[in-house]
Amino acid sequence: MAKFNTNNKKPNAKSNGLFDAVNDTMEGFEEISQATMAIPFIRILQKLSPQLNKQEPGFIEGAEEGHFVNTITKQILGSSFKCIVLKFEHVYIEWLPKREGFVSYHSVENAERIAAVKTFGKWETEDGNLLQENYVYLILVEGYETEGVAVFSLSSTMIKMAREWNRLMTSHMMDNGKRAMPYYLVWELQTEYKSSDKWSWYIPTVKFSRYIGPEQYKITQKERKMLPSRQIDYAQLESATAKNDELETDEAF
């Protein structure tokens, strides 16, 4: 079958006034909602990340080790970006042994109930599945606020930084003497290089940047109202982090 091509030049990235935005409608897309759209993850690329391997389908041109990237749009955020935290979740991800596949995710209470082995830094179920602690942040990336919520998940060696971040965002006092809501604050995240005798990897660092502006406040209020309908696909963590998390866990514990 011949390949259908309407243009032999590069793909058209500009509308050039072609579309009728006044009379065209969304008919036929009524069933697309927050519940039927994937939420992207913001990931730190590590040495073994598939986004850096040209042979992998997830390869991202121009991406480098230590970069933050959006797993769905493939947007490269570089080694630093700013964000607003809308919500925090503390969950455990259940993996097959040796992280060979995603099983499910659990609340802390449920993970404690099903864990048969609770050695420091390594919980396992009766079936030998791994239970990995994750600190999960639903965020708006500054400059991309209108694209909606993204997920930033921290585990293994990054849990220490996450706990420090939680302390900072829940204890920040404003000039009027009142405690700021966490979603009033803009944070700057950067990657920091770490190494040992066996491995090298990147971890995030965080610092307060400033308060959100009026337009960001409007978007924040809207997005927070829609959070209950958001469904996080934790299986996205499988291909992106399995090998890297093994290295981090070995180093941390």
C-alpha cells in the first residue's frame, strides 16, 4: 500500500489561519475527560534511561543524562525547572521480583498489611514482589501550566530530599505572619550529580523561588478542583526507572 503523504516538506507546525475556530466543534470527542487522559511524569534521565538509547522507542533527540523530561510530550526541561505543587501522595508501588513488571500501587496502610518482609529499605509480599516507597507530587510546570497536571515521583535515595521538601512547603511563613498554602509557592528543581565506586546518578535538589502570580493562582484553583478525577498511571514508571532504581536502591541501602 502506498504511503499517504499530503506534503513532501517538513510537517506543518503552524496553523497559518487554515482552521475555522469559530464554527468547528468538539463533536465526537465528548467522552474525552480527565479520567480518559494520561497524566505525564516528569523524570530525571539517568545513565540507563531508555530516552537516551537510540535503539529504544522512547528515545528523545537532544536529551542528556541529568535532564528532566516530560514522558508524554517528550519535552526536555533541561537540568532545572520551576513548578507548583498541587497535591502530595505517599504510596507503595508493587513490582514483580527484580522489577520485571508493574503489579499495582497501594496506600501506606495496605502496603503494611500485605508486606511479609519489612527489612530496612526493602519490603516484599508473600509472593516475593517488591514494595517500593514513593513520594508522589502532582505539579504544574511553570511555563506549561495550561498543559495541566504532571507527576513527579521520588523513591529510593531521593526520599530524603522529598521529606525535606515536604517540611519546607508546609512550614513556609508569608510576610503577613500566616502560613502559606503549599500551592502558593513556586519551587525550583535542579539535578545534582552523585557517584560512588560502582555507580553514578543524578538526584533532585529543591529551593523556594517565589509566590505564584495572579494567573497561576486561577489555574491552580481550577486544577485542584479536578484532582479527584485524575488517574495516575504508575505503570509508566516501569520502563523508565526499573534498572536505574535498582542501582539507586543498591547504593542507598
